[in-house]
Amino acid sequence: MHRNREWRWLMLAALLLVSLTGCSNSGHSDNTVENEKHGGNKEFEKQPTDRSALYLLGQEPLEVTFYAHYGYYNMPKWGADPSSKWIKDHMNIHVKAISAEGNGIQKLQKMIAGNKLPDMIWGQRDSDLERLRMAGLLVPLDDFIEKYPNLKQWAGPKVLNLLRASDGKIYYFPNYYTNKPNGNAGFVVNKKIYKQLGSPRLETTDDLYSYLKQVRDRYPEVVPFETGLAREGHGIDQLFSSFKENNFSFTRYYAVTTDDQMTSIYKDEGFRESAIFAAKLMREGLMTPDAMTQTEDQVGEKLLNGHVAVFASADPMKMVMTADAELRKNNPEDGYSFIDPIYKDGLDKRKIYPGTYNLLGWNVTTITKSAKNPEAIFAMLDWMTGPEGSAVQMWGPPGPDGYWDGFKEDGITPNFTSKYGDDPEGLAQIQAISGDMIWVGNTVYLDKMKSDYEATLPEEKRNWATNWQQKVTWKSQGDATPFINLHPLPDSEEGNIHRKVKDIWLKARADALFGVTDEEVLRILDRAHEDSMEAGYQKYLDFITAKWRTNLELLDSK
């Protein structure tokens, strides 16, 4: 294929151009940090560290270029929010964002061809980053992991082993890695509208359909069902989960499990039912008509104005907590609340997962060989994933006027101030911005610290997001760790098939959403299945089946 040849040429050219750029040899530290489990959570026990052997953040300006490999992502201005300003001022860290300009693939190709890779790339653990690794453009992190304390301590051996590439080395720094259920995916309702309509039963897909019709008929200015960025699967993936038990975000692989095999998603009864349901919502005016084209800003504006009745997404928290705080300024009874996952009548609601988590978390940060001082960048990331970096990013700058003021004697637990409970709106504003700049999130630390503290507060003073995570979202996310790293290498035969299957999937799903009849929706899915099979779908399915089984064996061996 022309695109495949182009990628190979770009990689080889880039490899030659950066051949003189290498990873600094950091060596190994004799100092170790012990792992121990207490009450089901990993605890951090500080050990003596030879500071002279480490890169000291703040001793000199650290200028870093950062690229997020997402077409829709725009990094907030570094230093404009309280958290990054504190990091800039106190740690002397200066991050310059490089925009994807709406097309991540094209932007990455341009940077490779021009030998202008950024110092850091933040993105999915997928074929694009794997291409960079295979071309020798990424810095292996193993020596740094041994030398610096936080990632090694908090991630632990199981997560680190899952990160290892085929050459046995680690190139990815994980984001939101964990050892227990977490996640924000789910369904949110507008409390004011829900109460005005009599707080009806809202549990099954039939309940949801009936409720949305009431909203449409009574509130013409309101979007009954808001999806967010449906082109990324938001909203419609959650609807798919409502029609299938044990749905572990299968849309990302265009396949589902059938016994011990991965099989066509287009033939899955739950997926077909969900596609019919979503199309019915669209053609009856019950779903936002611009689901496939709208931006996050447009979605956020609707939420802020209270013009959304039900919102389902992979991560509603970020936008909804800000909108909730804004609406409650005028009336404490307004705002938004999560509900338990919607399910098709007859299914086991305990097996409905609107979202998933895995031990490796969401995505990863890599350090490229364009970085002048990769160890300094790793030191920054390791600090960010440790207690102080995590606390600054999540709860703002420390101090008596902030939401936390230093640590307790253990050096880990923040001393939260009364402002934490008294000013939820201010904290929500900090987190709404800094949440877009948490690139190496430590889920274990963040969840434990905020949960333990908020358990001591009255409910009305608890953080909106944490409250609903504890009540609804954490317990309704499925463990998708067995399904990580299934995608084939990009230049393999299966990789070529995968690209073709993905293109077919994206078109079919968009077309199906606007199907004018149930029969048309099913015809679109059947045709997509046939086209995929002609493109080699079965070989791809066999490949990811084998990878899935390997993951199961690896997890069982630990």
C-alpha cells in the first residue's frame, strides 16, 4: 500500500536523522523502595535516597516540548492555571505544547519527516507509538525506573511487566495505572428536569426511551440524550453496554468474545440491538443531531446552560462537575447527578459496564530521542506521578490558603484544609483545567487520598466527582486488562487488515447512527461484516484471539 510505503520511508529517514541522538546512561541506583500492601492498597514507604545521583528538578530551567497525539486535544496554556503555574515557578519546568492541528496522523508524519519530534509524546498504546519504538525513536526507560522511586513503587512489577515491549524494555510511562476498579464512564441526569418530570423510574433502556420522549415534548430547547464526541464512541458505546453483559469496551477492537474466540462485532446481538436503539433516538429527535461533528466546547456549553437532560460518555466528570457547580450557584437543588448504568430489561444489571479500566490505565507518555536530557524529563514525570506532583496537579498549590497544606508525618498524606470542603466550586475549576495536564496520573494514590479524606466530611461538602465515583462509577467499570495490547504491528499483514477493518468500522458506525429504519441499520452492519471479511477480518480476529489468550496466561501467572 502507498500509505504503508510512505510510513516505512518516513521512519527510515527519521531513524537516520536522529542516529546521533541517544538515551543518556543513567545507571542503576543501589537505593531501593519497598512495596507493601496494607488494607488492599499499596503504601509508599520513604527510603533513604542518594540525591546526588538524581537529577534535581528546579536547579535549572527545564524546557520541554509536548505533543498530544489526539486530533481533538488542545493543551491548556502552561502556567495559566494554579497547578501548572506553581510547577513552573517552584520547579522551573516550562512546557511548550505542539498542537496536532486536528489531524494527529498527519502531524506526526510531518514531525518525523522533518526530524522535529517533540521531547514527549502523549497518546494511546497503539500502532502509531509502536512505529516510533520499532524505528528506534523512543528512549527506553528501564534504567530511569530503577533509579527514580515513584513509578517503580506505585506501579509495581505487574504493571511494569505488562508495559514491556517485545525487546524486553519499557518505553511507555503509564497514565492512571491502578490496582483496583476506577473510571468515570456512565450516565448523568439533569436533576431539575428529572424532578420536574416526577422523578420516574430510570433503569432500563425502555425507561430511558420513555423519559427522553417526555423531555423532547416538554423542553424543546433541551437535548434529551447528549453523547459528547460520538465520533470517538462516546455515548453510543455506553448505549452498547446497556445491551450486552460483560462488555469490556469491545468497540475498540471491532470484535466481541464468544466463548474462547474473538468474533465479529457486527453479528453480536447486543451490538445490533444497540445500533438500532441509537438510530431510533437519532431519527426521533431524542439524541443530539450533531453527535458526530460537535466539539467538547459545544458540549460543555450545553451542560453549563442546563440544556442537557441525560448525558452518557466515557468520561462525563470533567465537563459535568464544572457545569454542576455553576448551576448550583443559583439553586442548590439544580445540577447533575449520576445514575446507575442503564440496562436492557432481562439482563443482569451487575454485569453492565458503561466503561472499563485496566491495570495500565488510560494512555502513556513517551520520551523521544530528540530530547536533549531524557533523564531530566523522566525525573519530571516521576515527580508528577509521586505524592507531591500528584497533589499539586489534583488539588492545586500547597499552602494555608490552598486546599492542602503540606503532608502529614508519613510524607504522603496531604494535610487537607477546610477550604477543600468549603469551596468545591474553586476546586472544580482547578481540576477541570489541570485534568487535561495529568499525563502520568497515579490512580492508586489519588483515589486513596481523596476517598479517605472525604469520608470524614458531611456529604454536602464532598467533592462532586469523588462522591459519584464512590457511589456509582467505580463499581460499574469492568476490568479490561485481558484485552490490552491486542492490536497487531502496523506493518504486518494483520496490521494492514486492521487498518482496512477500522476504516470500514468508522464509516459503518456513522452510517448506522443515521439509518432511517431498523432494517437499514441492520443492512449497514451486515454489509460492513461482509466487507471486513473480504478484507481479511477473520485473520485479524484470529490474531487478537491469540493475543487475548496470551494476556490471560500472563495475568494468571502473576
